[in-house]
Amino acid sequence: MNKITKAIIPVAGWGTRMLPITKTIEKCMLPVCNRPIVDYIVEDCIKAGIKDIYFVVNENFTQVQHFYGRNMVLEEYLTANGKEDKLPLVTPPDGVNFHYIYQDPNGKYGTAVPVALALEEIGTDESVVVVMGDDFIYRPDGGSEIADLINKHQPGETCMLGAPIANDDKRKFGFLELDGDKLVRMTEAVTVNEAPSNLINVSRYIMPPKMLKEVLNFVNTESIDDPEYYITTVPFDNFIKNGGVVRVVSATGEYLDGGSLEGWLHANEVVARGLSK
């Protein structure tokens, strides 16, 4: 397995599609059964050997920091009341460092922006996992999609996850056009009937230094007409145009989206069924 030990997880979005609940609960902290959405992502990263997780958070948010911090009052309560078996549920995972980078909600926005902010701290000298924080891949077999990506990643290449979508799914996604297992281009906001394949982009990447530099350059120097700096536009186009390979790995588990009411309800149903078995 390649030694990739850092992951960037952007979680700074307001979650406007899930208002009014996201006025109080951060989008990535919405519960799927008894855990927040983001914890499924963190678990996947930890299983893959990630040791440093860089959350990019809205400067007005604190819930992720609280969740992955220590609550000594709660821990003391559990210990004093003979509930030590609950301690692993509330203490941070061993051997993992959590870092917090603050994003100005009034600044530039789009999926490339939080990654660029994190890179200003991490640098661009080593490959990094990038995972958006409002959806996850459910693996009842206990496996890790990030570990699968890392296992199939080749030095210098970008590796990304593609999730298959059923032919009767009516939602719109960004679909992947492939040549074998290599990305040719992405087709945004279409249904599966209009798409070049049944694989969608689920925003899980391993980005090598060359791609990271494209992201950083895009956000810091490019002037674009679109108000959003999408990570899959200019950085990916330039990387492929300059001879870079973007290799696509098909997901093993089921893609679950917590960013919409329909998706969040479905995610709870799927995980609840898995827990009841």
C-alpha cells in the first residue's frame, strides 16, 4: 500500500438544501442513525491508514471540533456510573491527529477553495486524499473505499472513486466518461439516461503533487466567469491536458448522500437495516 497519511475533508458548507435544521446542526453533523455523516467518512479514512485529517470548517462552526475533541465531564460521568463500555464511543480515535482550517464564508467558494486553503498549510510535496464531507459510501462488510483507492493508486496519477447508479435513478449527477479505467471527462448535472456511463463522481480523490499544484494555482490565480471554483473543472482539465492520468476505481459499497432530504432519509434507512441484521 502506498504511504498516504493525510486527508482533507471540506465541511464548511451552510447546507442550505437542508434548512431549517442546518441553522442549528452543521450539514456534516446531521445524524445517520447514531453517528454524524462525517464520522462515516473519518472511519473510512482511518481504516485506510490516514493519520492526519484536515477539516476545512466554516469560521462560525464548532460542532466538528467538539465531536472529535474530549468531553471530560461526560467521560467522568460514564466512569462514575459504571458505563465504561461507552467510553470508546465518545473518545477520539487513537493515533489520529485532527487539524482545523477556517474558511471565510464570504470569500471565494466552490469545491476547490477549501482544498487550496488546506494545501497552504500542508504543502504540495506528497499525495493527499480529498473527500467531501456530506456523503459517504456504506460498506456493511467493514471495508474501506479509501483503502481501495490507495491500493490502486500509482505514483504521479490522480485516482478517483466512481459509484454506480441504477438505471431507474431520476436524480442528476456528475457522470464519468471513461476510456477503460481512465477518465476522459465529466458530464455535469444529467440523469443516467443522458450519461456516458452509470458511474458518478462521488468526490473521493487521491491527488498527487502535480494535481495539488493545479488546484492551488486555479484558486489563487485564475479569474473565472463561474462564481464557483469547482475542483473538477480547470484543475482536472489542465492535469489531463498536460499528460496526467486520472484513474477511476468503481466503489464496492452503496453511495449515500446526506446533502438532500431525500438522500438523508434513504441513508438512515440503509444504515438502520444494516445495523438490525
